[in-house]
Amino acid sequence: MASLCALSPPSTSASASSSSRPQLHRRGFLSTFRIRASSSSSSLDSSASTSSPRVVVTRERGKNGKLINALAKHGINCLELPLVQHTHGPDRDMLSSVISDTAFDWIVITSPEAGSVFLEAWKAAGTPNVNVGVVGAGTASVFEDVKQFSQQSLNVAFAPSKATGKVLASELPKNGKRCRVLYPASAKASNEIEEGLSSRGFEVTRLNTYTTVPVQHVDPVLLKQALSTPVVAVASPSAVRCVIGCLLFICYI
């Protein structure tokens, strides 16, 4: 019986409409797929063979390696089954010009993908001086390599006491009466951060620079193998919807 394992609390909630969510068949759901949030691998069946996959990793292809390697150090094999992919958001093309044309007190980054998209645009803008606020350590890690070469121009200067968008919005330092924030985000992210910051007097510019969509093709053989794997690791609300939709679909074919 598979369990969903949330890698970390999402920084913002998804705002997709109900029409974009997979239609779930309720009958027989609990007997096939049990959902349980967990922040560790303690739920893994210790009697499971180390030669068989014990965790399904579902991030975009090419972005599962860090988790796979970390679990391998504990003798845990993974099945890589990418179920989501990132695509350009409507505001992505204007990001670099906004960075170069406007001086912001803070750049707020709430996911690794948002960080990667921002870095690409920041380099295209000529690497201007920026102060970055991140939601947590996972997001901050995206900036590790670039900080070694740009100590003067990119400063990861803030992370909240708890890795959530709500806490970030309540704790981000405000310098003076007028404090400008650039918030490059997923198109599916809620308005929690900009509303929280605006209520404190920040001037927030939100750009929807990317979005998360289901992959176009999934190998049905891998899907069936995933059903017999104890844990499915997910990293976003979009991934949860894709996992449940795909795994329930395979139960009915």
C-alpha cells in the first residue's frame, strides 16, 4: 500500500481551479492508495528488499538526483517516475527587464524552480545588486554556486523562522516607509505572500514566471511498479494531484 510523503511543506497553496484538477474516482480509493503526509522515511518497511524500489520520486526529469543519492546512502533504492514538468509562465520574458530597470529592496523566492528562473533572468540583466529572501534551506541551496562568484552583487539575506509563505510575509524586514519587493512566482501559487506583504506596507511586484503541468506521457509499466512501492515522494501540491490522478487511473485500466 503506497503512501504519499511530502518532502517539505509547500510555501504557498495552489490556486488552480477545480476544473484543472484530476477527477478522482472515490470508490475503491482507500483500499488501493493511502495518503499520509510525512517529513521522514521512518514509514519505510524495514523488511523490504534493498534491491527493490522503496520510494518513487516524482519531480521533473533531471531534478531527482539529489534525493535519489541521499536515500541511496541509507540503502534505499528509488524508482524515478517524473510526473510533472515546468513550463514558461506569462511574465517570464519580462523578468530580466524588470530586474534591470527597477531597484528592489528584496527579491522573494519561494521554490527552487522560482530561484532557477530568477537566476537566469538576473544574469541576463547584468547581475545587478540584489537582496534575496528565501522561504527555506531547499530554496536557498539554488543560490549556493552563484554566491561563490558574486559575493558583492547577490546576497541571500533572509529566511523566515518557519519555512512557509505566511511566516515569510510576516517576518521579512522592512527598511523605511517604502520597500519594494519583486516576487517571481508560479502561476499556480496563491496570493498569500503578496497580500501579507502588502498589508505591512510593502510595494509588491508579482511576476508569474513559470507553471507546473503534468507530463504528456507516463510509462504504464512504471506506473504499475509505483503502485507496489511503499512511498511516493512529492514536493508540491501540483505533484500530489498528478500522483493521485495517474495512480488512480492505472487502477481502473
